[in-house]
Amino acid sequence: MAFNSVTHVLFDMDGLILNTEELYTEAFQNIVSRYGKNYTFELKLKLMGLQSLETAKMIVSELELPMTIEEFMEESNKQFKLLFPEAQLMPGAKRLIEHFHQNNVPIGLATSSSKDSYDLKVTKHHLQLFDLFPYKTFGSSDPEVKNGKPHPDIFLVSAKKFPGNPKPEQCLVFEDAVNGVTAAKAAGMQVVMVPDPRVPKELTNDATLVINSLLDFKPELFGLPPFKF
């Protein structure tokens, strides 16, 4: 396959750089099991990449939980404070981010998480790595991001933070979620998808490139500096 060369790169965070999608599943299951419900992977697929409020609304509605959206969010935050500080890096994430940084490729973080949620996930173990991102956009707390994924807002807002205002086609997005891929494509950007292996193959068709792990990514495919080893 032929891909178009890019100059700038945007990263999603949850499930791509950090294993936090597993932690979200644990947190939500801990809450819904009190009411005899299951947080299924089918439901998770619909939610991955959404902003916090949209996620809470959908879980309460789909599982018919006897609690308000505000109560669900409050309970979620209690779970997150326990689980998120121990988030681990996904395979290849550190290597790829450091590679782009060392080769002066402009990189930005485009996460649906709020700033508070980001701090919980990153501060204890991963601050040094995430400090390599000079530009960060937090979808759930940035007023410029009017609509969450699958809308393109977060990627368009993130790209505007780069000096020189690159065009969408100059930006490459890394994503793990179907909603994120849809958002990147809607923004006019190419997108590399690293899906959960349980995601049905037909739901990955919109991605420019699908790989099993960030360890499998070859930067030169998109005109970026190759690994030297």
C-alpha cells in the first residue's frame, strides 16, 4: 500500500500509549456489578474514545442503572483515583514517542480524557515521557473541543497548536478506538490503528493502516525518519 508523507503526528492516549482501557473496564465493572449488570466488550466498543460525560450517559442508559449520570461520574472518579496511578505503558509506545522527539518530528497528544484524569494516569510513573509532548489537548476539559470523538474536533484543535498551522493531510494520527479512527478520518488525516484484538476486523477498515502493536510501526512508510536499529 502507498501512504502519503506527513510532517506532524498526533497520539491518542488511552489504550494506545497507556493500558488504561483495561482500567476503565475494571472501574466500570466494579460499579455496575453492584446492580447485577455486566460491562460488556460490545458496550465498551461504542464508548471507546468518547468524552467523560458521554460515556457516563451511555452506560447509565444502556445498562438501565438506578443512578443519575452525576452519581455514576462520582463513583467512577473514586475508582479512577484507585486504579489510574498504576497505569502501564503499552508495547512500543515509549520507543516511538522518544524516536519522534529525537528526530524533531512535531508530536501532540489528543486525548478525550480530562486534565484531572490525565494527571492521575501520568504523574506517578510517566511524567518524563509525556513531557516530550509540547502540545496536549484534553477533550473532556478543553472548551475548544465542542464535540467528542467520533467528531473531528479534537484532532483539528490539536493540529492548530502546532507552529506553522499544518494542514490536516500533513498530520498522522495514532489511535486504538473505532470512534477515534472515525474522528481522524473526518478531520482529513491519515490514521494508524492499533486495535484491541477483540475488535471485529470489519470495524478497522476505515484506518489507513492497522498494526498489532506500536512496535510494528515503520515511520518511513509515511515519510518520517526510520528507526536506526
